[in-house]
Amino acid sequence: MANYTTLSMGSRGDSVKELQRQLNSNGYTLDVDGIFGNKTLTAVKDYQTKNNLSVDGIVGNQTWGSLAGGAQKTAGSVSAATNTAAPDNTLRGVSDATAGKVTEYEKGYTPSAAVQAAERYLQELQKAKPGAYSSPYEAQLNEMYDAIVGRKDFSYDVGSDPLYRQYREQYMGLGRRAMQDTIGQAAGLTGGYGSSYAQQAGQQAYQTYLQQLNDRVPELYREALARYEAEGEVQRQNYAMLADRENTAYGRHRDEVGDYRDDLATAYQQFQNERNFDYGQYGDMLDYYRQKAAQENSDYWTQTQYDYQKERDAVADEQWAKQYALSAAKSTGVSSKKDGDTAADTYENEKITVEGLGSYTVTKLLELVKQGKVYYDPNDGKYKNKQGGGGR
């Protein structure tokens, strides 16, 4: 017999891959990954059951030899052996209840109500996945950002400054009045006559106010710059406040996505736990009823073999007793057989003594032996009473 590598649950390597290929060639659908896991164990036990091997899930020389020997035998196969009571690899003696359970479980795994409920919940949760984030502030933020980035650099045009124009009107008006007052005062000194002096003095008074106006320009520049910078700061503050709202909205969305993922992971794990537990129970029940069927089959063949052997032993004992009775009758000289007597005549005429009972014809003695009332003691070569009494 060839020697093979013994494999069992947890084994790994090329030998496991070869086992998986051999099982697949016998109708199974295993991944050839070189790992002896639950699926491979279930397939091995199923193969051992269907091929009348020891159902232990261990792949030794017997299972390897069966795999290498050819086609798989199913529960319905019939042996070609005849005229013998020896087992023929057919599953017999299996009760209807056990056979029904094996048939039921061999149809395949059907998820329980708990597994189906967990799967439905997982599928519903997958459909409820949050959509992509859509910002409610994106347009405003873009507009405000463009306004800040695209804002022109500060420049000051005194002529276009409304405040400057206001001051100019004010100072020019004051200058004109001062010039008129100065000219009038000068004319009063000259008896009401105008003079170049008066004109010069009036012009100087007017220029004085214009100079005061010019002196206000740097102040107006600083005020304009302050207004420009304040406007920019307001823009930046408004943008920052809107950006905070955007961050808050996005954070809420990320929290929603995170909660969804947590719920999804929990639902998936719950589904896997339910399915693994349920499938494990299915595998256990399938193994249990297959082993039960194999045990009932084994018990049937054991009983059949026992009954057959018992029958053969009885026949052998009867034949031996007949032969011995004839031999004993001849050796004791009690034979009354005459020429022409048949074997039946000899059984009717020859008598053998049974200790404690008396003498009996061979035919009667054989009946007593078969009934268990008489036995032969080889120690002293005599037939003896087994029940302690009796008659002819």
C-alpha cells in the first residue's frame, strides 16, 4: 500500500492542495488554496460517508487510496457481490427518520430567519448611504473670496474725495469773504477808493484759506486709507464667519458619514456572526445525521454478519455432530447398520448414550443438540445433559 501524508483540520501546503483537487474531481467545489479549513473538512467527511470509510475527517492512507482509486460511490450504489452476507458498501439498515434528515440537509444550506433578517437590515442600511457633500455656502464664499483677492490696491485722488470737495467749498468761501473784508477795510483807510494794496491784501487773505485747505490733504489721505483698510477688514471678517459656518456644515456631514460607517460595520458583523453560527449549526447537523446513518449502516452489517455467521456455525455444528455421532457409534460397536441400510436408517437405528439422560438415536441426539439440551464434552469424549435432566 502506498504511503500518503496524513492530513486533518488545520493542515496546510501542497498536499492539501492535491487533496482539494482530488475532492473537486469527485464533484466538490473547493478553493484550491492549500488550507484544510471547515469547507474542506465537510467535503472530506461527506466523501468518507458516501464511500463507507471511517468518518473522522482525517485523510489517511484509506481515504487517499479511495480518492486515488476512482469514482465516488453514492448512497444508492449496489455491490456486485452475491451469495454472501458480507457488507457491499450499500447504506442499509438506515431508519427512515435518519435517511430523511440526511436528504434534507444534503439539499444545501438554507439561512435561518435570523440570518435573513440580519441580511435585509444590512441591505437596507447600504441603500441609506449618505450622498456626497453639497456646500450651502460655496457660492457666497467664492464671491466673497473673489472680492477680497480682486480688490484694487489703495490709491488716493484728492480731487475725487467728497470730503475734500466739501472742505474746498468751505475754505474757498471763507477765503473769498476774507478777501472781501480785507479789501473793504483797506478801502476805508483810503476814503473808499480801491488800491493795489487793497487788492494785494485781499488776495493774501484768500490764499491763507487755500493754504489751510492744502494743509488738510494729508489728514484726508490718512482718513481715506483708514476707511480702505477698515472695509478690507470687514470683508475678511465676513468671509471668516461664513467659512466657520461652512466648516460646521461639513463637520456635520462627516459625522453623519462616520455614524453610517459605524452602523454599517456593526450590521455587517452582526450578519456575519449570525450566518457563521447558523451555518455551523447546519454543518454540525449534517455531520451528525451522516454519522448516524453510517453508524446505523455499520450496525446493520454487523448484525447481518453476526446472524450469517451464527447460521453458518449452526450448520457446521450440525454437520460435525452428524459426522461425530456416526464415528462414535462405529467406535463403540453399537452400530446396527446392515448391508443395504441408508444413512437415514443408520440415524434411526444407532444409539448414543447421553450422560444423565440415557441412550438416543442419532437423529434424536442431533435434535437435542440443536435445542441446546445436550452438548459434547471433548475432554472425555461424551455427550452430557446441559439442563440437568430430561427424557427420551
